[in-house]
Amino acid sequence: MKISVSSYSFNKLLSEGSMAQLDCITKAKEMGFDAIEFVDIIAPEGVSKEAYAKVLGAECIRVGLPISSFTFSADFLTGSANVEAEIEKVKHMVDIAEILGANLIRHDATTGDGRSFDKILPIIADACREVTEYAATKGIRTTVENHGFFCQDSDRVEKLYNKVDNENFGLLIDMGNFLCADEAPDKAFSRLASYAFYAHAKDFHVKSAMLPNPGEGFFSTRGGNYLRGAIIGHGDVPVIPCLKALKNVAYNGYIAIEFEGIEDTLMAITIGLANLRRYINEF
């Protein structure tokens, strides 16, 4: 497995203006990552996403850092005026992925609209299939992540994967995100590993709903437990069993660090990278 870093990991620095997405490329290369994942295109004022995607792609080529994935949001139920409009929006993001030079994308499916998952499954599956058929014409594979609380459980994303039923469509499995649906990450990973086109390494500190709210930095899971982003190896996510689940299916793709904790960003990413690399090499 090769290790990538999500540009989302630098989000605090991006938000405060001390870094731009372009700077993430140089920093990721300096830190020793094998690739970088871009989350959306955060273009400077007055620059289009298309133009900035071209700049980012050219810089990755210049420094010799592959693009492991291009990630962006979508919601085929509530994201646009209707499903067809959201599909067209996502197809346009596929066009931007092509400009960027990414051969893999992740888009969301939905955060739900009050109906049961099984009720809306045919709608989102048809939308995902249309998108992946379009992306395939450009040599780009598509994924959906266990993300957004509604389409997050392993049984739900497995149902979606099977319903789409297209060889160009797979899953991005995030080891930390299963906790948002109060599901054991190691069991979920072993269930879904064979469908993975891509993976995220993410760690969380976990506090039970039976305990007092721990306050700033934590958020609630769907079942009321508390999570706070952690440095890889410092939290409660069973990172090594998740990695073993990937190795058991001979996964040889990228695994990207996605850090969202409150620690110093560069320190946290550096420690996380060292830990993750050691875990991968130790078994």
C-alpha cells in the first residue's frame, strides 16, 4: 500500500489562509507522502475551478507527486433542483477531475431526505451508475464513501455497491467514519475490503454517550456517542485490524491520511504518517 494525504488534513491552515491548495503539494512531497488527494478545488479569488485544477495538476507533475483521488460533495436527493440536475453537476466535477489529472473520484450519494434507505436506494444507485458510466469514458473510476451519517453503515454502502453493479464503481472505505454510525471499524472493513478502490486512514477519540458531553472539539455520532479527530495511532480506531483486512484481499491501492483533530496540523500529520507507515510495514 502507498500512503497519500488528503488536502482536507491541512484544512485549518487552508481556512486561516496560511496555506493554499497549491502549497499542500509541496508540503506533502516534503513530508514523504507517495501521493495527494484533493478535496474540492479551492481556487483563489478570480480564478475558475477549471483553471486552478490545471495549475494543481501541473504542479503535481512538476514535483513528481501523483494524485490519488479527487473528492467532492454531492447529494442526489437534496443537492440540486432534482436528481437529473445533481447528476449533471457531478458530471461537471468529473470533467474537472480530468483537467486535474485524477483517475479516481469520490462523490457522496445522499444525506437522506426522511425516507428509509431501502426506499431511496434505487434512486441513488441509478444516479451513481449514470455518473460512473460517464466517468468511464474519460478513464476515471468513481467511488462513494461511508460518509454523511445516512449512507454510512457497511450494510448500506454494500447494498449501494451491489445495486450500482458496475465494474467502474467501487467504495472509498474510511476506517474512522464507521464510528459516526456507531459501527465497529474492523468488522466493517473486513466486510467491505474486497469492494475498495481507495481507503482513508482516520483516527478518533471515542467517549460513550453514558458520559458527560466532553465539550469543544467533539461531535455526536448518530447514536449519541462522542468523537474527536485524533492523530493516527493516538485514538481508539483499530487501525491495524483495518489494515490487515485490506491486506487479506491483496489491496494494493492508496490509503490516504485524513486528519481532522485539534492538534497542530503539521505535527499531527507527520506523526500520523510515521505511525501508519510503521503499521503497514510491521505485518
